[in-house]
Amino acid sequence: TREPAPAPAPGAPQGPPPGGTPEPADALLLLREALAARQEVWVEMVGPSGSLQRRLLRPVRLDGGRLRALDTARAAELTVAVHRIASVSLPTGSLSATPTDTPTGKSTT
């Protein structure tokens, strides 16, 4: 079992809520949904030194065991091997809370 992440320093930017997707299949599903909706998601990944990194990413492509995504905060595009992704979580108020269009053109919640 993974220990909870330490509390952020006062005034530090807020990251994703604790939790995310402990199952790889759930992480891939969430990434595919974000890709289809063109939404950002928090991705917690294992960096080169073995430490966890959290980044708010907008998936661009997901195939061949790799995620290509935009990190808008850093104005950069990156490619991550999916086996290095520890969890994926939604930013507050996105995807599942987003109204969907019906065939009549009206939005529903």
C-alpha cells in the first residue's frame, strides 16, 4: 500500500485530490475519456529518478503503450510510457460533471 502524499506547503498550487486510479485499466479508460473530451487530467507518473511527478495534462494520443500529451502549464508536449503512469485523476468539475449534448442540441447535466 502506498503512503499518502505529504500536505502541500502553504501557498503552493493545489494538485489533484488524493486517490486517482489504482488500477492500470481504470487509468487507461480515464485517459481515453479525457482524450475524447479534449479535457485535462492529473497524471501521476514515475520520473527518471523513481520519484513521483504530478502534472496536469491534456491527452493528444494514446496508443502503442505510450501517452502523448500537452502540459499547458509548461507549454510543452511530452510522451510517457503508460507503464510509468501511477494514477490518473480528474480535475474538480470536469468530464463527469460536464454537460453532454443531446441529439436535439440541448445540454443536459
